[in-house]
Amino acid sequence: MTQRKKLTHQEITKKLNELDGWSLKTDRLTKSFVFSSFVDAFAFMTKIALIAEKMDHHPEWFNVYNKVDIALSTHDVSGISISDFELAAKIENIL
């Protein structure tokens, strides 16, 4: 696995402009998704889980009925790394 490094605030801000609807909150990339049903929300989470496992980079998330809140950070660098942006981009591609 490639060594991850913590991105600077300037690097994060620049990369954040490349993502639609993601924001920076407490050293995490965050976004909320709303679906038409619980089944659709759960299917979305399942697709993300398969990708995250392959990347060995797992999201923090919260699900209630049709809403999924996702927070991405890299625990081994205590902040945000390029892996968070890569996973966010893959999440966007699922939609």
C-alpha cells in the first residue's frame, strides 16, 4: 500500500473544488445523500462498501431511512489525504 500523507489546507481547498457538493467539516470531507427509499440508500452504501474494501479506505457514515451522511478522513495521518478525494470521486461515480 502507498504511504499516505496529510494534505495541507491549501491542497484540500483546491481538490474540494473538483467535487460536487462535498464540504470540509472538522478535518473531514462530508456530504449527505437522500434517496427515494431505504432500499436505495442501503444499495448505495453496499456499492461504496465494496469499493472502500478494495481501497482499504473506509468511510464513516450514518444512515436513517433514505438518508446517508458520509464523512471521509484518513485515520493514519490524522486528517485528509488523497485517498479521501479518490474515494469521494468513486462515490460520485456510483450516483
